[in-house]
Amino acid sequence: MGNGVRWIGGLFAAWVLVSGNAWASPPLELPPIPAIAPIPVGSDVKPTELFKVISDVKNGQVWGDLRFGPFCIPFGKVVWPPVDDEITQDELVEAFDRRMKAVGFGPRDRGLFDTPADMATEFAIGARVTSVQARVCGWPNSNGPTLWKGSAILAVEWQIYSRIQRRTVATISTKAGFDVSQFAVHGEHKALIAAFGENAKALAAAPAFREVFIAAPSDAQADHDRTTAKTPILIASLGQGRPPPISEATGSVVVVHASGGMGSAFLVSPDGYLLTNAHVVGTDAKVRVHWSDGFESEGEVVRVQKARDVALVRTGPHGRTPLPLRTAKATPGEAVFAIGAPLQEALQGTVTKGIVSANRILDGFSFIQSDVAVTHGNSGGPLLDEKGLVIGLTDLGYRPDGVPENINFFIPIGDALDFLNLKPAP
């Protein structure tokens, strides 16, 4: 099915007219939208993603009052199924995102290098349309298509699914509508789309929604505190051990799933400490860790240093051997290997080979430049020398016009340890 929106039976399409006795219905009274409280200053707002929409409307079900002419004389009924003029998934996603952004929520911003694989958020939102009411009026247009206006009300059951916890964390019901008061081409179509958007606004006002998507200022401050590294963290056997063959090192490299997407990380101690990028974990306190054999565990984000883009995560070591570290400076021309999950989890454990191209200073920070092939999803994964010692973490790629140029940058492992203030336990 894939990411996106699917309508069962093509909900929200054209109108089917049923002849019969004229009947009238009172104007639709649109349900009020609950007041939407401002988002507290300093709060961390998680990105929203509308993933799927389905409908409970049945074949033959009457769901509207049809009227016709400039005075909207009662004419018939609107029944299911629809035939033409289907609303597209892009229209629904746009209506949802527009309403969410208007009240302070919305999808994750797409960066210059983001791909759909990187864009997956922690929380996927599904919508079940449980009922539809409509009152529409058509007016023949001698110069083109029939003009329409009218009201539509939808009742929607929203389900919020956590990809990290792998369960539905909230179910919320809303009911909202919209009125198109002037005749327009596809006016009824616009009323339905806007009614769906108004339900998104009602969702944003729901306490259960805000509890999931807003981290309180105190929690955001706690995240800020994790970026400080004044107190050393003592880690047993940090950077020590016998280097494994490159083919075996892949077992100590994991995929990390956080609310901002996915990346890679690697084991650096026998008690379960992982190194990765700060941009991989984002502001999350917990992440999902996927090992190469399919086993999954929860990881705690212990410390983040955003300026240097490094983070420390702790999880169960899963019986894996930590990768030893080499803090000596990389030598241009030496062979190196990168391990990670380019583009998607299914490609976890991908190994690529290159050389150290140079040692660089970018924005005041040291980087290892290499032509080794890495891309989205490799972030946070290790860069190893020929002996199997980790010398860096995958961080940046230079891609003018989105085209890889084999110019990639890695954080020296010594910098990662220093900025996180990690020390070997005595």
C-alpha cells in the first residue's frame, strides 16, 4: 500500500442523483471547532504525517440532499457509490497539512538532502471517515461545467500509531464541516476537502493529540540539559578490544529509528553504548534499535552534543562485540570502509570502500573527507580503517544539485568522544 492515503471505494467522488419525490432538509448546522490552545513557548513539537484514510460509507447509503437551480429547489438525494471526480490523496494531505501548520503543527520540513526514506516520522496518523452528510446545490453553466455550492460534514476517527513503540497510542473522534456559499466549479468537491481539513483542526485541539505531539517545556529543557557534557561518562572497555574482520563488524552496526527518521549507529562498549549522530536521534529520549539479525530493542538517548552532531545511546548489547576505536589522525590515501543502512532498513549492513581524501576544517570543526560511498541512512554509522578500527562517524555529504560527487565528510572518532566527554572506565 505504501505511504500515502487510500480511499476505499473511492470515497469523495462525484454525486449520483436519484429521482423521486422532492424533499427538503434544513440547512446543515456545522459543528463548532473546539478552541485550539497556543503551543507553550519552548515546547518541542513532533512532526505529523497523514498516512492512510479509509471510509465506512456503504453502497446505496443516502448521504446528502441534492438541490438544483439558482434558488436551490429540492431535487433528490445523494447516494453512494460515487462515479467521477475523485478527490486525490495529494488534496487530502495538503488539506490536512495546511490546517495543522496553521495551528503550529505540521510535517517535518524537507531539507536539501532528505528523501522519502528519511522523512518517516515516529507517529503515523490514520483516519477512518465514519459518516458523511452533505447538502449541495447545482446550477447549470452555459459556458462550462455545472456550478456547485453547499455544505459537508464529516465524522472522523483518528488513530495515531507509533512506529517506535509499534502500537496505536491514541484514538480520537472528531466531527466538523465546511460550507461553500458561492457557486463554483467543483464547489461540492471543495466542501468535502475543506471539511476533512476542519476535522484536522479539531484533531489538533484534542488533549490526547497534544499529549502525544507536544513535549512540555520542562521536557524540552531536559533535552537541552542532555546537550551538556561537563560530567564525564565512564564507559567500560571503551574503544578497546580486538578488531574484527570487516565482514563481522557489520553485526555491531545497528539501524536507529527516531521520530525524525532513521540512521545508523555502532556499538562501542560491551554494556550496550552506541555512538551515532545528534541529527539521527533528534530530540527523542527513546529510540528503536534494529540489529542485523532482526532483533529489536529500545534505546535510551543518554547524551547529545548538537553542535558537533554526536549522540550517545544505551541499549542491550544483544551479545554483540563492540568495535574498537582509533583516535590517531586519518592519513590521506589510506583505505577505509563505511557500514550503514543506505536509504532503508532493508539495506542494513551495507559495506562500501574508499580512501581518505583529506583532513578538513569546516565551520571550525575537523572532518575526515573520503570518497567512500554513503547516503541517507548511513548517518551515524562507522568509518573503519583496513584493520577494522573505527576512525570516524558518517555525517555529511556534498551533493550539488542533489547529485552525489563522492565528497563525504566524517566526524573523527576522537572528536566524538571529546565532545560527549566519554572516558574509559578505570
